[in-house]
Amino acid sequence: TRIFGVRAVAAGLGYLASPTSGQFRWPRLALMVDVTDTVHGTAHLIRGDIPRVSAVALVVLTGGYMSVGATRLAKDLARV
């Protein structure tokens, strides 16, 4: 769980520190990370190699972030 928090902070700092012209990349990078985290958590859930409660929490948390990111990306692409 700490790894996910560190990545979220790093993506946020990257977004804030980048010039305005480059800020569009950071939400897309965060979405990619959320997708891979959700798939990874789902694989753990299916394999049963970590406690079920932890795997479910991982999938729910990162899946929620993934949904928000995908919705934002769809809205951004619709405006173009």
C-alpha cells in the first residue's frame, strides 16, 4: 500500500512541477499505473497468494482511481 501512496505523490509532484504544456502527460501516466495496479491486484485475488482482504482492498482502491482517470481521459479526448 505504501508503494501506491509514493507513486501517487510522485505523480502529483511531477504534475505540479512540470510546465503547463507538459501537464497533460501526468494524468495519463497515473491512469497507466492505476490500470497495472488493478490488474496486478486482480491477479493476486485470483491466485489467492496474499490475504483476500488485502487483495480486495487493493483492487477496490486502485480500480476506483482507474475509473476516475479513465473518465477524465475520455472527457479530455471528447473536447479535442
